Amino acid sequence: MNENSERPCLLWRHRVSLVSLFFFSGLLLQTSVLQARPYDEVIASGKLVVFVYEDYAPYSWYEGDELRGIDVEIGRAFGEKLGVDIEFLVRGADENIDDDLRVNIWKGDLIHRKAADVMLHVPVDKEVDIRNELAVITSPYFLEQMAVVVDSEELPELPTFARFVYNPIAVEVDTAGDFFLSNAFGGRLHSSIRRGRTFADAVEVFESGEASGLMGSRAQAEWVSDGSARETSIHQPPMPGIVRQSWPIGIAIKHDSRDLGYALGDVITELIVSGRLEKITESYGVSYVKPENL
């Protein structure tokens, strides 16, 4: 797998590197109860630990002290259906999806060794699944797509990304969108790119009027459009050279917790079939896009 094929993982929020450490067996014993658990153990404990990314609107983010987002609503639905309390494990993204699965599902963090029982917003990808034998990726619940939200007064049409040769565009640094824009048209967009350290920073650049457009996932673009003070429109122009323009997202559980995965998969199926998941996404200004294999 070449370097470029890793780039979809960047949109999946992987940024902060960690340093590998070793721990004494006493610490491991002390914290082993925090590892992911099979279904019976979860039910007996009365609590399900759900991982969601931080600062990842419209999927999961803090608004003041309140944790909000589409993935947060799905996590709460897990608790309702299983009859258990939900504890959210909220962390930033690591360098890539493999690191995220290691830290949040099958191994735990470096200090406390704490892992979640289930991780949301995981790319349902065969190569990712093969590389991560200690995690099981299943139950796709949404189809991610790349898109652009623009100020429709400045850019009433967007037939191609060539419009951004002369119009600034905002994007979160080190994401698939950033990688695409940096390489599009032989690098001719370089001077137009306005990078934000986080997606929230990129939104601020767009809302300030410094950029005519903002690139991210379609869900992110729609969420920004829904709350924007500007006149906006959403576009998905041709993206030549992009590794992937769309991909399904699902959940991950530890390899020895497959029975828990089956139970949570049933909850997701019910959310989709009943139309509740569509209502959840719409409440955040996001159109529900069902994964292609459902």
C-alpha cells in the first residue's frame, strides 16, 4: 500500500503522534478492568464505554460542557437499547486509523491503559481491517463524501476546483482535503489554501470572509452551511487525483468482543430502518446518506 493510499485516514481525524512506553505488570493488572469487554461483561457492569473523537463537529464535540453530535446520539442509543449507562471516552485523533484502533480499542492509552468497548466513526475498509487483527470493524451506518461549502454570492457556480486558483479556500491541515488541494492542478492552488489547525479553525477562516470556500466531508460542509451567517451552497465538483471521494463509516470492537459487536450492529440496523438515524443527522443540518452496501 503506497503513501497516498493512507490519505483517506487523514480525514478520519489522525493528527497527534504518541511516544511508545512500557509499563510494569502491576500497572497493567490495576487497569485491565478498563479494557474492552464482551457483551455479558458489559451488561453485568451496567455501563458501556463509547469512544468518539473530540472537536469533530457535526459528529462529536463539546458545546460548553455539553457533548453533542451525531455519533454521540448513536452512542446514547446504544445505552437505551442495551439498558446500560453510557460513558463517553473522548480523545483527539492520532497519526492514523491504526493508531486510533490500538489506543482506543485493543490496547488502551499509554498512561492509564484505558480503552473503549466500542469506537464510532471507523472507516469500513478492507485494508484497514486486515492490518488490524485485534479489532473488528463492522456495521456501516453512514457514507462519508468529500464536498465544498462556498459563499454563493462570491462563487454562484463551482464546476471545477480551478475556481480556487484565484479564490481562497479553507481546509483543516493534514486531512484528505488538504492533501488533495495541495496537489490539484500541479500545485496551482497552493497560494489559495488557508489552513486551520483544526476544522473549527478552518470554519472560522471561512466565516470571517478570508476564504470563499471550505473543503471537508459533505456532512461537515452541510453543518457549516446550516449555521453560517453567509449565503452558502454545497458542491461536489470533479476531484481528479483524490484517493477516495466517498467511504462508509462504522464501528469497531475488540476481536474477542464480537458478541458485543453483533448486539450493537442490531441497534444500528434498527436506527437505520426506523428512520431515527436520518432524523438524528437532519437535526444537525446533515443529509443522511446510507452506505452503499445496505
